Amino acid sequence: MANDISADVLIVGTGIAGALAGARLAEKGLNVAFLETGRRISRFDALNRFWSAPAKTPPSPYPNEDTAPHPETTKIEDYYQQQGPELFRSTYIKLVGGTTWHWLGTSLRNVPADFKLKSLYGHGVDWPYDYDELEPFYTEAEQEIGVAGDSGEDLGSPRSGDYPMPMIPPSYMDKYFNARLEGSPFTARSTPQARNSQVHEGRPACCGNASCVPICPTKAKYDATVHIDRAEKAGAKVYDQTTATRLNLGPDGRVATVDFRRADGSTGTASGKVVVVAAHGIETPRLLLNSVQEAAPDGVANSSGQVGRNLMDHPATVVYGETTDPVWPYRGPISTSGFEDLRDGDFRRDRAAFRIQISNDGHSWPKGAPESTAQDLARQGLRGDALDTALRDATSRQVSLASLVEQSPEAENRVTLDPDKKDANGMPLPRIHFDFSDYTRAGLDAAAETQKKILTAIGATNIGQMSEYQGSGHVIGTVRMGEDAATAVLDGDLRSFDHPNLFVLGSATFPTSATANPTLTIAATSLRAVDAIANSVKSL
């Protein structure tokens, strides 16, 4: 086993950001190597683990190993060393293919105003470029990952091309909502999704298993192993169970080498003419901050002091109820439509924007249904056929709405290194300080009020709200891009201001959170960076 790895482009992480950029770079003829903390897994093994898991949480199908530890939904304070005042609740996993194994598949673009939040509304910061600059890469990303959508609906984000596949059909529940909302201010629209509506690139069409989170049984939903396979076919090498632990700088200020530790305890050194860190919003700052050295006393790429800061999510309110007629949840993907007219407006001067998704999985998120429904009915004394009939009736009428609320970037919301606790690789565990600004809390309140209005308008009863804000699984910020090296870590090409051969990809680079699920924007910004990375290799 070689203890030294070298490549033109060394990529840390095999999630969508690293996989997509790595495939493109390998197909350009560059020598690409990936370091990945997690292991390769089979879908069959993951499905068996999911089916046998007592709690069907997002990480439940996936191994959580000492040398590749990840946060657990039900034990959110074990891996994250939480400092409060709010808990950071979003999770991720460490595998070849990254967290796209358990993402929902929602593939929305940001709206144009999201790139100019400071200029337009006086909040947050502006991105270093506008929507028009990123739009061609959004179109390219939709083609690359295979998005099914309604090309006639731009959802507030003007388009230059069609989706590669027609939209996933709306569920019966989606149609039920719109029929009862006719004449109201609310209309549910089809959600673009990275899942096949027809056979596409050798993968089957979605058959509606309703388990998109945590695992698609058929691979109809895109995950980053698609691009890892492409990268390897083009000659890239993937070193799994190999954790990058430190970036070492050379005398010229470039990243010279990367220390790594394998799961078996052996160590080595990797190098690349260009180094790309694509390790998501917690692990990326964790690696950079762990790379303290004489030339980088506060960590690599951190002359601005911004590494680890401005941690964001899309905090969610989940509101639920019961319809009078059956709406038949659990048919199709977990969400196929949402309310997209709430994502921008002058109200953003005073409060955060949000979008609302219609959830096709009944009371699964807010209450743990259908198990919780069966338990409630059994406590009422129902047994046998009576219990079965009541369970079918109750489950058929359960609805829930989940908001995704824009969170403002706040410097004190941050990831640092725990001074005492380390993982099996010797890396300090991430310490997290997290809270919501008044701007974000006002958006959360408005979202909950709107969700209740929508459920009331369709005639739902027994309307309730989860008592705690939920994480959306969107880890955003911590290594943001910008125009000023004093206030940002990266430029618009996602190159470190401090180290010319270091690039960072992923949602960690976003200056603001907007309201769209971030994966499509991760893909678009990663594609936009490919030429800058390739040109950097050629210039060395």
C-alpha cells in the first residue's frame, strides 16, 4: 500500500461537489485523486441496514465508524460539541458518494435576489457575482445530475434551457391541495427533482418508494457515485477510508502536501498541484482549522478569521393536520410539490424568506408515523381488524407541511475545534455555537402562520406544530466566498485568497443561505470552478 499519493488535482471528499468537479477534470485529461474518510458501500447492504433499523433516521442505513464518524439525528450532541443556545440539528454522512446518498433530491435554483441580499434589502452580504453569471452553470448542472422538472415554470429563476426530463407527476395529495386552494393566494407547483421520471443514463425511472430520505432503493434518485464512477472511468483514483488530517504549506504559500490517516491506522502524505477541499460545511473548516502552523497561525486559509464562521441551515417549522377525505400519502417521492411564491419580496427588509414543501410521507417527520399512529390507536384499545381499519383510515388522511427558512449569516454562529475531545483519527471534534437572529426568527414565525393558513384553507383539522425547530440537512456557510479578502475566505472562483493552489467547493462557500435546497447550487458553483482549477494546474 503506497504511503504517498500524488496527482495534478487532489480532492478531499467524494460528495457531489468533489465528484462532479473531479469527473470533469479527469475527463479533461488531468490526473485526479480523491481522499475519502468513509468507505464504499453497496446499496443492498444499506437497504438491509435501513429495513432493520429501529429508528428510520437519515443516517440509519449507513455505517458510523470510529474512523469515519458522523452526527446522528437521535444523538445530535454526541459528535457535535454543542455550545448552544440552539442546537444545530442537521446531519451528514461520510461515504464514497457523500450525503447525496440520503438527500431528498429537490433541485431548486436560487432566485436572482438571493445573490444581492445586502444591496436589495440591507441584510447579510452579496455574492461576488449575480444570478446571470451562474445561470448557464445551473442549466449545465441540471443536465449533469439529471433533473426532472416542468420547463414551462421557472419558479422565479429565469431559465436558458429545458430540464433533461419531464417533471415527476404530482401526487394525489398535491392535486387535493390545489383543488381546495383555488381562489386563495396559494398555489402548489411541481418541484424539480434529481430523480428520473424516465429511464435515464442507465438508471431506472422513479417507482415511488417514498424512502428518498434516507435511501432510494433503485438509484432512480441521483447520488454522487454516478460522477465518481465517471471520474474513475476517466482515470481518477479514489482512496477510501483515508482521512485528510492536515494541510501543509510550502515556503511559497501554496499547499504542498496533505497528511492522511487510513482506517487501519497507517499514515501517509498526498500532494497535488492543486488541492480541492470538498468536505462539506463542518468538516471543511475542521480540516482547515486543524492545519495550524507557523505560516498559518490561525489555520490554513484563515487570514480573514472567517473560517468556521457564518454557519447556516434552513431551520424548518413542521406543521401537520388531518384531512376529512383520504389523500393517500406515501405514494411517490417524499415531496413532489411546494409553495414557491414566498421566497422573495420587500418583506425581506424585515424578516427572512421561506419556501414550503408538501410532504408525501404523512406524519412521519412530525410524529414518527406510521408506528406512532399504530401505538396511539392501540392505546385506545383497538386490536386486530379494528386496529388495521383505523390505522389505514388515519394514515390515509395525514398531511404535513415543512418550511425551509432563510437563515442570516452571523459571525458568532461558527464551527471551532473542541480543545479536549478527539476522534479515532486524532482530529478534534467540531464545537458548534448556534443561534437564530431576530430576522430569522421572524421568518420562522411567518412560515408557521402561513402553513397553518394553508392547512385551514384545505379543511384540515387537528392542526399542530412541532415544538422545536428542525434542521433541513443543509449545512451552509463556514468558508464563504466574496470580493474582499478581509471578510471572505475565497474569491468567486472558489480559490483561497491566501493560497493560490487551494480551492474549496460545496455549500460551505455560500455567503448567504437563500431558501432553495442547496445541492443544485453546489453543483453549479462547482462546475463554474472547474476551468479555474484546470487552468491553475496548467500554469504550474
